[in-house]
Amino acid sequence: MTNNLALQQMAASQTSNLDVTINGQSGELDAAITASEIKTITSASGNAATVTKLELQRANVVHIKPDGGDAPDGPITITLAEAFQRGSFTLVNDTLETVTFEVSAQPDTAPLVAPGASMVCQVDGASVRPVGTGDVASANLGTPGTGVEALEFGDNYNRVTKLVLNGVLPAIIGSTGGDPQAVGLLVYTFPVGVIEYAITHMDVAITQTQGNINADTPEVGIGSVIANDATSTTLGAAGADKEDYVDGLAAANCTGTKTDKSQSAGDLTAGQHKLLIATDARTIHFNAADGWASGGDTAPTVTGDIWISWRFLGA
């Protein structure tokens, strides 16, 4: 057998059935170049599956698909049972969840493939690694907040981060009706270093959980400082620190209608946060403020996406 792909080889003393060995080796090599290994993922399996060494030796595409009756309901982890030297192969994600492909306890951060995307990877003998665009999952990463998933695109220096929000805002009191309150949710923290920020796009909804604030139209925005004020019905002046990534605007309601707005650093008042240095705040928050309806809400949810375009310019 060959070292990496375990292809059949003729023995030195073999005198018969040579064609069987050669044809078998050709078939194994053909599979390693052209075949697909399909893994169908279910929620019952814990959104996980294992790829054996032999399966990856005999396939050039690892195809991740959802089960039609029990689709995955969270991030998917694919584990390679054994690390070995393997040339490039393609990981295809045909699910609505992110896919991580890793060797158990591998020393490097595993590649992360977004829903509906694909990535060229390799196994270097110890880790599954991305190929071609830089190891985006291993350096200069920011940190998502609670209830937030960060999908990173680009390379270690030029990056677009997609934040998928499934978070919860602090309790809104609203005890007597018309009560002012500003609340917020930490969604991302930039890594330590010099950051050049370019554009933020939010498409985010607030959804009530008790039926009291359905018709409220709070001012919502994206800011470096979290909103936490029991006397304010707004996020402040345009470009203030509670809305210095995306200026605030009125949401349509608190029943799940998304507020969609994009803003570049140059469009903000005085161009806030175009460049972050050591003394600048690195946190990003989704903020909301209103004179909330009577009864308030103990745990309003925040869902949707926030996209950030940025560059890492060294520590």
C-alpha cells in the first residue's frame, strides 16, 4: 500500500493477477481524485458525524447534507477519525448551519464553512486546514457575544465578519407605560491590535415575548458602548457612542420585523471608528431605546444579521 492514499501495489514476487492489482489501484486513485463522500446530518446525531481515514482516502469531496426528516438544528462538527497526509480536497456544506471539520484535539483552529458554501482543505498530518485564501480561522479573530455566532470570511488581515444573532436583551421594565429605557446586547469584540473599520450592515429584529411591547417602535442602532439607561428614550445624538457604527433609526415594531440599514465609517459624524488604536473601545453592541409600553418585557429576543467589513493592521 502507498503511504498516504493506501493504494494497492504489486508485490515484488507477484507473478499472477497483475492486471487485478493495477486495475484496483487505478480505481482507488480515480476515487481519490473524483469521488464524493456524503455525510447526512441529523439533529438526533447531535449535529455531528465522523469521516474515517479510508473514506477521505477514497474521496476528493466531503459533501455535508441535511436529513430531510430530521435536519440539523445547530452548528455541525465533522471529525476526521485519524490524521494523515492528504492532498487538497473540497468540503461542501449544503446545510443551513455552519460546518467545522477537524481532527479530534487538533493543534490548529479548524476551518469553518458557512451555510451553502464550500472550502478547499487539506490534512497536514495533524490538522485539517483551509487552503488558498489564508487560515482565516487561526489568527486575529474577534469574539462574538452571548447568543451570537461569528462567521469569518477573507484572510487574516482583510476580513468580513457576519454576526448571526439569536440573543436576548435585558429586561424592559415598562411598569407604568411610557417608561424610558435604553438597553443593549454585546455582539462582537475586535481583537487586540490596530483595526481599520469600513462598513457595517445591520438587518436585525426585536421580538417581544409577553405581548406588551408589540407596537413599540424603539430607536435601534449599532454602537461601541452598550445602552444601559433608565431615563433615555433615544440613543443620543447621531454618531454618539451608542450608535457610532450605525446611526439609530426607528424599528417598525417589536414583533420580528427587521430594521435594515448600512453605514460606512465615512458617513458617520466625524468618521468615528474608521481607525481603532490601543485606547479605543473594541466592543460592538446592538442598542435600542424607547418609552416602552406598560408591562415591558422580561426577555425580548434579538435576531438577524450584522455584517462588518474591517482590516487588521498589526498588534
